[in-house]
Amino acid sequence: MAEVLEFRVPAASGQTLLVWGLEAAPGLEHSLFAAFSKFGPLYSVRARRNAAVAGPGYYAVLKFYSCRDACRAQRACNGQRLFQKSPLKVCVCTKQKAFQMPVLALNSNKCQELANHYLGFNGWSSRIITLQNVSGFDNENEEMGKTLQKQSLKYLCAVEVTIPNHGVRSRGVGLAEANVENGEDPLEFVTATRRVQKLAAGKALSSAFQKILLVVLDNGKVAVDYNCTEKEPTDSLTEEELKGLIQVN
């Protein structure tokens, strides 16, 4: 049976493992990551000290992107010692509906990690179509009849992600903003500009990945599909039309 993965923060109960019976040790989260990442890419590993009523020791919450990977890890690791003297207890989490969190988009770094794992480093590419300065000045407040102004840096970026082996192309747009306290300081201005440009490009890359679906087959092969429900006008425009639309907006 195929499993569909999205470039979103894992939120399903089947993607989350609870590990307890952990002994205190330096680098505990690193040891957990090394042991469980063998079964598939992990979104996060969080180790916490037990509550006082539970006795000494630690527990951990691990989030996989794939329910299938989480299930395999649970079956293989439950009751095993792995990296410590006593055996671990591992179970798939069950969540009450009231505690379900909204589904969030992966940040650009996590998107790239997931794409590299399933598609390979050379299996996809991205490029910046346009990166435009849409900055202005914002009025912060008024005191004694005088308007104080603080320079606001804003950059809008459009990125295209291409997966050539599957004939998939997706575009995303991202906007980033930051205030420059001292616009007369060249170093501060340049540093802030680079930071905002990088943030805008990262948001655009994440946006482009949101419309891509990874279909993981039982044999481990991966197909890629374009999520038509997420289609935006930016995907059907030419580059010149897209740049023009951004300038108008």
C-alpha cells in the first residue's frame, strides 16, 4: 500500500513514537536519533525528564514523517536495549482529538532534508525567479505632534522547484520583513538586508514544496505528484508575467 507524504510538520498519531525507560546519559537525544533514524527520516527528537511521581529516568517523543517508518521502528525497538543497559519501551502515540495541533508547513531546511532523502541530492533543483525590494517606511508612533519613523525592510521572493525525473514543477512566493533601528549604519543595513532576503527565499521555497506530494510505494520507490488543490495563479504565469504581478502588488 502506498503512503502519501506532504511537506508539512508531522501531526498524525501514527507518526509519533513515545519512548520511555530511558536512562540519564550525555547526548541522549543524539543516541535516540542515531538509533531510530535507521528506519526513516525523523522530524524531531525530544527527550524530557520523568515527572516526580514516575520515578527517575527520561522519556522521549519522536516524530517521523512516515507512519510506516514509525511502525517499523516501534516493532524493532520495543523491548530492546539499543544504546543502554535496560530495555526500552516504545509505543505508537494515541492522541485525543482535543489535543490535535493545526498542520503547519515545514520550514525550508526541513523541506530540503525530506526532498534529499526521498529524491536524492540530484533529484530536484530550485531557482529564484525574482527577489524584489518592496520596502517602505512605517509610522511607529506619534509623540508631541511628531511622527517617528523606522525603516522597514521588505523583500518578496518567487522560487521554482523542479523535479525533472517526474515532470513536476512548482512555484512559491514568500514575503519577509524586518525593521532597521539605525538605517544610517551601513553594516547594520547590509546585515539586515541579507537576513531578510534569505528569509524571503526560504519562505518561497517552503511555499513551493507545499504543492508537492511524495508517494512512497511498498517496494521503496517514490512517485511524485502535484497537489492540484493547492494550485495558485503563479504556477501558470510566465516569468515576466509573474515579475509584473509582484511589481503591481
